[in-house]
Amino acid sequence: MTHSSPVPSFSARPGPADFFQGLALLLRSWSLIFRTPRLLSLSALCALVTLAALVGLTVLLGTYTPRLLGWLWTQPEAWYGRVLWYLVLALMFLILLVVGANVVLPLVLAPLQDPLSERTEELCGNYTSPPFQLGPFVRGLVTSVAHTLARVFFLLLGLAVLFPLNLVPVAGNTAWTVLGTLWTMLWLAGEHLAAPMTRHGYHFAQVRRALRERWLLCMGFGAGVFVLLWVPILNSFFLPVAVVGGTLLYRGLLVVGTVPPPPSQPGGK
């Protein structure tokens, strides 16, 4: 039995539907993973590592997030103040867990990300994974880790710029969490769009351009990945789905011309 191409069909121009097309990438990614044995085996390996890392991270943040919030804002004595304090605590825990997952997991799972992305592109057509060679593999791994660290720096920089909002009790804490969540969603899309684009030799300026031109599409994808992190059991597949989805996002943007041909191909630049 043959399947149609997994490359998504995006509208040629930005529009309100972009957000929902971005969300739909998660379902497309799940479908592709579970009907492709190679993707499923790689995803299962990622899931085992992810599950262990998320459990450890949750325990760590469960211990220290209350102390961090208590340092920024002393727990009120009035009942309504305590309700607000615990609400802010829950929101702060949420965003710190997402940030922690996106700092730790890409670094731990870096050797598996490119094989996942390459296999996804093979299924999309017009792409063949290069044969394994130790030298290029090591260089690619070093480059992947270096670029991941650079992108994590931008994530943390954005959150650091927003962090002074916490100096304003209640409203400031809430504003930091909401704005930090939106920034993280957009960053998630950029992180997983940048991975296949970096592999093809694009500059990061071209990634930023794609994010800027189709920001609502990217926000929908980032929001879906963000929410996936909070679904028990399924969150173990958080990174594989994000990697496959980011690769599909790249190929879809390539089709509609938002992203130019790869620099390594004729006509690319």
C-alpha cells in the first residue's frame, strides 16, 4: 500500500488559517512516525531517553521552583493572596519545565535528531540521505550541538529580557509567564525549523525571515509542540514529533517559496 506525500500543503499567502495548519503538523508527524518502522524505532529510542530526562527535570523543578518564587515574592498570608501565589507558581513551573526540556533534550539527543530529520525528508521525496562517513558525522554532530547551544542562548536571552517583570508582584509575574510562554512557542518552531535548514546550509537569517513571514503558521506549530509536552506518556515523544514536524514545516515552506532552494542545490543561494 502506498501513501501520499507527507509534505504539507500550505497556503501561498499568510492568513488566519496558518495557525491551524501549524497545529495540524503534529497530527501529520504522528501519522508519519507510526506508519514508518525506521522513524518509529528512532522515536522509541528518543522516547526512553526523554522520559528519564523529563522525570528528573520535573522532580528538580518541583523542589526548587517554590524557593525561586518565594525569593521573588513572599507568600502572602491572606487566602486570596495565597491563591494567586500558587497560580503564579504553577505557571512559573510550567514555563521553566518547557525551557529546561528544550535546553537539556536537544543536547542529549543531538546524535538522533539528524537521522530522524533525514529519514523524514526521504519520505517527502527528492532527497537521499548521504552515506555514513565518520568524519562528516562527527563534524555534523559538533555543528548541530553548537547551533543548538546558540539557539538556546536566544531562548534564554528573550526570557532574561522579560525577567524584570517579576519585580512587579502578581501582575508582573503573570505577564512574564504569559509573554515567556508565547516567546517559547515561537522559539520552538524556530528551533525545529532551523535544524533541517542548518543541515542544508542555510544561514540563520533565512530561518528568521521564514519565522517573520509566516509567524502565525510557526506559532501554531510551536503551540502544538508546547502543549504536547504536557500530555502524560505522549510527552515522551515530544522531541521526535517536534523534529519530524519541523522537517515537514521546512519542506512545506520550500514548496510555497517562503524558503528558497537549499544553497547546495542548483538555483539555491
